[in-house]
Amino acid sequence: MTDEQLPAEKPEPSAEPSGVDLARVALRAAKAQARARGDAAQQKRQARRGGGLRSGARADGRDPMAFGAAINRLITERGWETPAAVGGVMGRWPQIVGEDLAKHCVPDKYDEDERVLVVRCDSTAWATNLRLLAPQLVARLNEDLGHGAVNLIKVNGPGGPPRRYGPLRAPGSTGPGDTYG
């Protein structure tokens, strides 16, 4: 028998597809994705023609929003209700604690994780007064903001002058590190 008379041998199927087979699979996947995109675009066009997204006299989701409504929606979507409410407390501090106390004690920061409001006072006497009033103030804040918004009020007194090291000090120096370099 000659080579022409021998039956053609079929290649044995391999476990992994060859380059041509991979190209066919990729082409089929690309065609399916293009078909899906075309179907989605066709549905959008039909929806526009059919009246689902037609413009008219009635309000729909495409209309402009009022600024306040947009801000409220953003706050709700991001979960910023408590920090925004506490920020409002800092703006209304004199109405919440009273004019006398507000003149001497100012909210400094709010720790959302610990739910602690830090208040800074201008004298130790006012800091002591605020520490005595703290339980009533926490109750008032939670009544205004919602239960559990503030667990504790941390009161800081006035900050003292910067610490100066050593008995002798050169005028204008910034501390022990200013002599090296």
C-alpha cells in the first residue's frame, strides 16, 4: 500500500484545546456578548418609543432635585445620619446647653465609633461644672439625636503653656532639638 491508499488518520483528541479551538470558543463568546448588548440597546429604544421614558408634564426620576433633598438622599445612602446630626448639634450648641455655658464650653470633636463628644472649656471651673452636668446633657442630646447617639461627654479643661525643659532657656529657642543641626 502506498501513502495515497492508506486511510486518513484522525488526530487523537487532546485534553487541552489547541490554538484554533481556543479561537473558536473566544469568537463564540464575543458574538454572544455582542448579541446581548444589541438586545439591551434594542430594549432601551423600544422603551423610549413605548412611553416608559417619555418626557411630559408629570414628575419622573430624571427631573432635577431640590438641593436639600439631594443632600438628605446622599446622607441616607452613605449612612451619615448620626455624624450629620452631631454636626447640627455643634451648630446649635448655644440653644442646647444655654447661653452661659456655651460662652465657656465648646464642642471640639465627636468620635463616631465610641460615641463620645469631646467638649473644651476655657477654665477649670467651667470644666468642673460641665462634668457635673454631663449626665443631663447626654440625656438631652440623645433625646434630640436619637437614643445612643452620645454615650459619654469627655470634658477637657484649658490647655496649659507648652512644656519647657530645663531650668535655663535661651530666648527664641524651640526646645532641646534646636541645637543639633
